[in-house]
Amino acid sequence: QAIAIEAAMTPNAFCNYFKKRTRKTYITFLNEIRIEEACKLLRAEKELSIAEIAEQSGFQNISNFNRKFKEIKEIRPREFKNKKN
């Protein structure tokens, strides 16, 4: 809702505008950005737990984080973290 206010639009108008311009929902876009941030943290901060990385990336729920991570990256966060880069 805050982003819609910044754009001087109602939440519904903003969502419709965003989807029309990007072909994805704002929430999908936001989750993609959050997962990319999580990937950076998983590579750089080996001492942080998956739960800490999920929280720092903007996810309130670890199971939702795991589900969205696998959906977007096609690999589980732990596997990504343990993968040799």
C-alpha cells in the first residue's frame, strides 16, 4: 500500500498499472528482488542461518521463503548455500 501512495494511486490501480507494464504482479516482482538479495547473502554470509537470511531479505515466514526460493531458483536455499560458487 505504501508504494501505491508514493505513486499517488490506489492500491488496485497501482497493481493493475504495474502488471500491465511488467507482465508480473508487484508481489512477484518484490519476491524476485528479495530472493536475489537472499542469494547474495547466502554466498557472502556463510555464518548466517537460512532463517536469518530469510528475515534479512524481507520474509516473515521461513516456509514461505523456502517455497518462493525453490519456485524462483529451482533449488532449495540450503542447497544453494552449500553449492560451490
